[in-house]
Amino acid sequence: MKGIEWLEWNRWNGTDDTEWMEWNEEQLIQVRQDAQQDNTILSQTLTQLNEAINQLREDSQRQSRLLCETLVQMREESQRDSRLLHESLVQMREESQRDSRLLHESLVQMREESQRDSRLLHESLVQMREESQRESRMLCEIINHQREAITEAFGDLRQLINENALENSSSSNRTRNWDNINRFIDNLPSLPPSPTHNGFHNGLNGHN
């Protein structure tokens, strides 16, 4: 700008030299052309810069809009996931409570059944023990009664054998006496079936 001002000043205040004036005029035209070219380049550069700035602004706005939409979507998905997780936790808690309640009821029922079975088993054992004691007592009474009867019968048998030994030992008397003894043994009161009694009775028959 100082060169242009100087040329303008020199144009109006310069000498009357025509050659100098022509050269000065040419320089002024060149400078003006250069300035116009610079202005054109500067204008183009500013235009390109404005376009770049506008493009950056648009890109930034678009990216900001996309980021905002993404954040909104992520927030909605997070809220939905949180809601689903909460519902799942609530359902799991309800199922756990229901299972615990059912388990407690089952345990209570099992305990009551076990107590009832134990009580019934105890009552059965008590009843079996009483019946066994009663049967043992009855068996002891029967055995004692039979023992007394057998003892008395064997006393009679011993007396009979002793009397038989004093009589004539002829074959006919001996046979008749043993027949009486065998008939006497067969009429003895019988004990309840037992190996001891069967063995004893078989021993007597074997003796015969």
C-alpha cells in the first residue's frame, strides 16, 4: 500500500518528465494488477477457508448429532437393560422365596411324618413287647404246669418200674409190664412243640 500511495503522490506531485511519468504509470498499473491478483487470491483463499470452516462446522454438527443420538440410544438401552435386570431380580427373589417356603413346608411335613412314624413305631414296639411278655408269661405258666404234671407222672412211672422189678421176670409178665409202661408214656401230657421236648420224647421211645 505504501508503494501505491507513493506512486499516487508521485503521479500528482512529480516532475513533468514524460518518460518518468510513463514508467511511473506502468508501475502503478502493475502494482494495481498485483494488488488485484493478491486480492483475488486472498478472496479465493478466504472463500475456501470459509467453505472449509462451514464443512468442519457441518461435520462437527453432524458428529455431535450422531453422538447425541448414540448417547440417547445407549441411555435408552441402559434403562431397558436395568429395567429387565430389575424385573429378573424381582422374579428370582419371588421364586427363591416361594422355593424356600415350599422347602420349609416340606421339611415341616417330613418332621411331622417322622414324628408320627416314630410314635407309631414306639407304640408298636410297646405293644409287641407287651404281647411278647404276655405270651412269655403264658408259656412259662404252661411249661410250669406241664413240668409239674410230668414230674408227677414220672414219679408214678418210677413206682411202676420198681413194682415191675419185684414181680416175676417171666417173658409174658415183662412184655405185659412194658406195654403198660408204653401206654402210660403215651398218655403223658404233652409239652408245647420244642426241640428239647421232642428230643426227650424220642429218647423215651428209643429206650423202648
